[in-house]
Amino acid sequence: MSKQREKLFTDFPLVTTEEWMDVVTKDLKGADFQKRLVWRTNEGFNVNPFYRAEDIKGLAAAENLPGLFPYIRSTRKDNVWYVRQEIDVTDFNAANKKALALLERGITSFGFYLPDEGITAGNLAILLKGIAPDKVELNFNTCISNTIELARLVVDYVTAQNVDLMQCFGSIEFDPFRKILKLGVDEPKWVEKAVEIVKITAPLPRYRAISVTGNRINDAGAFSYQELGYSLSYGNQVLSKLIENGVDPSLAAKRIKFAFGVGPNYFMEIAKFRAARWLWAEIVNAYKPPCAHDCDNKADDGTCRCAAKMNIHATTSRFNQSLYDPYVNLLRTQTEAMSATIGAVDSLTVRPFDEAFETPTAFAERIAANQQLLLKEEAHFDKITDPSSGSYILKRSPPHWLNRRGSCSSKQKRQASTKR
């Protein structure tokens, strides 16, 4: 927020909103301001062409700081996220070699999709050979009927590695509603399984055990508000059932992980991640999870604020990938990755540009990883906490057929109409 008392600003006369509007109205030459410059979003509200300090006066989000409840701007005081790559495990030795090679290329998180057969302690050791569980985020997914056994094996493996468990991050991605979302088939004992997997993973304090897969809704074509609404409802249902079945509210909240898709609506996606953290923090806070530790991040009444931190893994959307022009997917996933990282997600998967029509090639997977590394090494998104801080609004560029003053000729209108 601008500070008028600083010399830089006092050197210039103040310009009121009315003066700005007079200039805009004159420049429009009689065109309707609302129709010409105000954008109506799919979420049902209007976005003006410019905003000023007075527009955010009194908003709670403007006063919130990164790392502080309710975590609107971030759950952290930095913007370091995990660069994740998915590995479909068919051969444990081959998957291990691939993972080790990816570590050399900047990958810091893996999503292992394990087969229905062969999930044993020996095979898990082969898969993770040479991978330090306190240096790399490890996430595991398998058939829902094998998830509990997988959780036991992962806990046994990590706890036996003689590392600081507080530095071990990851998840066992148990999705209670996977069957009904994918196949329309209910999982009648999902509550019992959820309670059991939460208790099994308790020795790993930084591991999440239950995955809320809002990205499935995103990949089906949902708008941002639909994905957000269903995901929060889904998460709250899981949280309430865990608590009803005797799980400590703080432990229950800390075991839930959210997976969101990230679509092409650039700054609306940033807003989605901010809103998600805020709303989830308020949902968890309503259960008043007690803080069992003597820490500086708890409310005056002893409520645990750490439990209210939403853990978000984002994946670029499958819904808008092009089959016929795959290289366009590079542009789409890059802006989606920017939205996710500016929105302060905890980890991110960028889909390879050829995923829509073939098993991704090694080249496509490397480009997908490099897209995130560019944001870190070239754009320095991880060096600045909340990169969008200070902006009243982020604007997309105007269509190329608009001239410099924001109007277009009849010929240009016809051409634009044809192109659309």
C-alpha cells in the first residue's frame, strides 16, 4: 500500500478517482464505460479496469501478512515451493534410476504412483535408494485397497532412516472419494480407513495422509468457485468425520492435503489459492483444535493456528490442453504455473505439453520441469515473499487487435470477430 508521507509521493500532486474517471470518459468518446472496460467474470462479479488504495480500505486481506493466520497471502514467510514430478512406477529399479536423474535436474518432490502388485518393504527400499527423505518431498499413491499397507511401509521406512522426522515432508494420498468421483462407486468404509491411516502416519508429523482432490473437478471443466466450493466441502466432511471418530482435531487437520488444478484465468487462479487458505483456516478454527505445544503460533484461548494451515499441491489443468497444437500447451502451462507460484502453493506439477496424446517423452518431461526452474532461477519468484504484494489488481494484456488508445477500427473488429 502506498505511503503518502514518503518523499517520493509528496513530490507529486494527488490525483483523485474522479479526475481519473474524467480522463477515461473523455477517451472513450461516448462509449459505455461498463460495457467497454468492465469485465464480468465467470464467478459472477465485475472487475474494473483500475483500482486504487481506497478500494481496498478496510479489507482484512490487505492487513494480513504472509505466515500469519488466516494465511490469506501464504502459510509461510517465504515463497519456496517443491518442484514435483510424477513417476508411474511399473519397475521399481527403473523408477529409482529415473528419480535419481531427476534430482540432478532440479526436481525436489516426487509423486510415485505404485502398482497394485508388489508393494513390499523390499521394493520400497529399492524405489527410494539414494533419495534422502529429509531433503526431498515424497508422495505416494496406489489403489485405495492397498493404501493402508503402503502407509505402514512408508512410516517404517522413513522412521528407520535415522533422520530428523521434522524435516521429512510428504504424503500418502488416500482419497476417500476417489471411487465415487471416477467411477460413481461408493466406498462404504472410507471413514474407518481414513481414521486408521491418520493414526498410522502419526509418527511422521509433517506427512499428510488424506488427499482432497479438487483437481479432478478442475479437470472436468469446473469454474474456480466450483472447484473451491466442492473441495472445501469435501475437506470439511473428512475433518468432521475424523473428529467424530475420536481423532484429535489438530492431528486431523494436519493430515489433510488439498490438490487443486490451476487453469488459464491468470489472476483469478491467484485469488482462488488465497481464498482457499483463508476459508480453510476459518473452517479448521471453528473446531478449536487445541495446541499441545508451547509455541508462539496459537490463539489466546490455546487454539492451534498451525493446524489451520492449508497444504496445497497444484497441477496444471488437463481440461484446456490442446491435442492438435501441443506446443501451445507450453504457453498455457507456463501462465498456469505463474498463477500457482504467485498464489503461494506448497508444491506444483506442470503437465508435459504432449501428455494429451501420448506417454510423455523425456524431452517433454524435462521441459515441464524447466518451466518451474525458470520461475525460480530467472524470474526469482522464490526469492520474494508474495510476489504480487502491493498490487491492487493484476491485469491481463489487451487483445492484439486493440490500438494504443484502446479502440479499434471497423476492419479490425471484423478481423477479430473472424478469429474468435
